[in-house]
Amino acid sequence: MAQSPVLSISRRIRSTPFTRRVEAAGVKGYTVYNHMLLPTVFDTLESDYHHLKSKVQVWDVACERQIEVRGRDALRLVQMLTPRDLRGMNPGACYYVPMVDETGGMLNDPVLLKLAEDRYWISIADSDLLYWIKGIAYGFRLEVDVVEPDVHPLAVQGPLAEDLMSRVFGEAVRDIKFFRFTPMPFEGTYLNVARSGYSKQGGFEIYVSDAALGEPLWDRLFAAGEDLDVRPGCPNQIERIEGGLLSYGNDMTRENTPHECGLGRFCDTTLAIGCVGRDALLRVASEGPIRQIRSVAIDGDPVPTCTDPWPILANGERVGRISSAVWSPDYQTNVALGMIRMTHWAPDTRVEVEAPDGMRTAVVQKGTFSQRAV
Ligand code: THG
């Protein structure tokens, strides 16, 4: 095989406040997410994976950019973006919120943080949501400011995350509940710390609201966690597929509704008055989707990387597509996510997958891999 081409980094591909530390730690691969560097591997995908599932890692996820919506019409604007009912949301809460266009198509799947009655952060996945939000704010003459603030998330993930975080922020971090955040003191200021993150191993996300604090915070975490074997890490492709965590742009696009993505539990479409996709989604919510994302086990040797989706076939007919796939050391099979037609989405359905290196047999799973024993 030819050597992989390199990614030329320029000003359009933004570095983060942690990039110097990430590079000093020997990062081996990057992707680009929200026009910003996102590490993909430090040691090997598999050793990063085993370490994440047993210890604690610090992740540069500054590419989870924040869109701040602030002003008298903040709630009105944010509710226009999502079919999740935001009326019961309190300051200090994080909500996972599908965001949709007027056809009910997915535009992003961010985490929404409510900072105050008139102030929200939308912690976005990889799409240029800022322009859609600014367009709506301008078009409806809303009394809001919509900006990308100087905020850079750093995640601490893994079973020992709570032990490490308590050494830097104090025992009070142990009281932070899942999908809640609270300001925690650091170097004479306060940083919002949430119990959340893009893994199923537990952990926190620190919203570093001053780029100058990035390196001091990184260094404090590594100094405090030496005996815990803390390592730099990043969202891990194996672990996130096992856990069924979706990747916008890979597993779903504007062509999909939240219901097709299995995000119907985050929609209260009848209650979400004002959501621009409400009428379109009321129809699909009442009838139900005719295809949906499922976990799939693909037989055979480790699969190559899934770039263009792979057809899923049954009796020679196309019944879906695989969007993410990788070999799982713990489950000793290829774990995958794919969109499958309702005729073939039942657990234990046997299908075929047209991988680039040939046809393989595969089995539709019940729930995610991480919900079953290894
Ligand atoms: N954290 C923050 N911002 C983010 C991500 C994150 N922005 C980009 C991307 N990740 C957005 N996508 C997701 C996908 C899944 C989850 C969070 C963000 C997630 N899901 C939980 C799960 O599926 O188990 C469910 C959450 C719930 O029950 O409410 O955490 O990771 N800041």
C-alpha cells in the first residue's frame, strides 16, 4: 500500500489551546472537526481503547465549538432549532438535542447548556450551525447575540476520571450529576465542569473559557494523575461504535430525521412549539420511521476503514448501508453502525454487507454492543 497522504495544516484548520501539549505527547493522527484539529490516535487505536476502558484520559475536544445565544429571545431562538421541549430546562442542565431544518432533517446533534434564563451554549457536532442560527436570528429580528465565544472543552474520560478530577477541582466534582454542570474554581477563576463526554466510560468535560488556561489545566491534570497512569486520548472509534454514540456527517446527515437516528427519545415534537421542523416531524413521529440506525456485527477479519457507506443486502436487495465499522478486541467481531430498512431491522436478522474487500455476513444487534456482555 502507498503511504497515506499528510494533512497540510493552515490557518483554516484551527489549532486549539491544547495543540502544543497534544503534539508534545506524540499525537499520531488528526481529523478536522468544525474546521479545527481533533486527535484520532495517540498510541494505537486498540491500545488507546484498552486504556480508555480501564484508566483515565485527557482529551482535546476544543473542536466541540460553543455557539452562545444570549438575550431576551434566547429561549425562543433555541426552541426554534430543536424538537426537544426546552421549557422545563433549568440553569446548570445539559440536554442532548437533535437540531433540524424545516424538513425535519438533522443539522447537528449538540449538547445544549443552559447558563442562565437568557443565555445558552450550544456545544456543536461537525456542521456550520452558526450560520443557520444567525440567519434565523436575523430573519425573525430576534433580540439575541449569536457568537462563538473563547471556550474550549477538555474532556476527562475513563473509570478513574472522578479520582483525577477530584485532585484538581476538589471533592465537590463527585457530586456533579450526569448531564449537569457547575462552575468550579481554577487558578483564580471559574470553569464550567459537566459530567458528560463522548464515551460510555464516564467522565467530565471542562469548558475552558480562556485559551490561556489551556496549558496550565493540561499540566495540572497530568501532574495530579501520574500514579493513575493518565494519558492523552481522544474520542475512540472502537469504543464509540460499541456504545452506539453517533457521529454527525458519518452516521447521519440532513437526509435523516431524528427518529431515523434513534433520537426520538430526545424529541417532544407536539410540545416543541416554535421548532421550525415541527410540522414535518409531527408527520414522521406519528407514522414512525421506515429505516433506523442499528448496531450490526460484521463477520470475518478486521474490516478496512468505512469511508463511503457500504451497502447492506438481503437476498440481493439493498436494505441499508453501513456508515461506521471497526474491529472490536473485546467483542472479537467487527462492530458497526448502519441505517437499515424496517423489514430487516429486527434483532438477529442476518444480512450481507458489501465491504470494499468483499461480501461478508452480518447480524443486526439488539441495542448497542456495550449493553451486552463481552
Ligand atoms: N460533548 C459536548 N459537545 C459535543 C459532544 C460531546 N459536541 C459534539 C458531539 N459530542 C455531539 N454529539 C453527541 C453525541 C452523544 C452524546 C453527546 C453528544 C451523548 N449521548 C448520551 C448517550 O447516547 O449515551 C446520551 C445523553 C443523554 O442521555 O441525555 O452523551 O460529547 N460537550
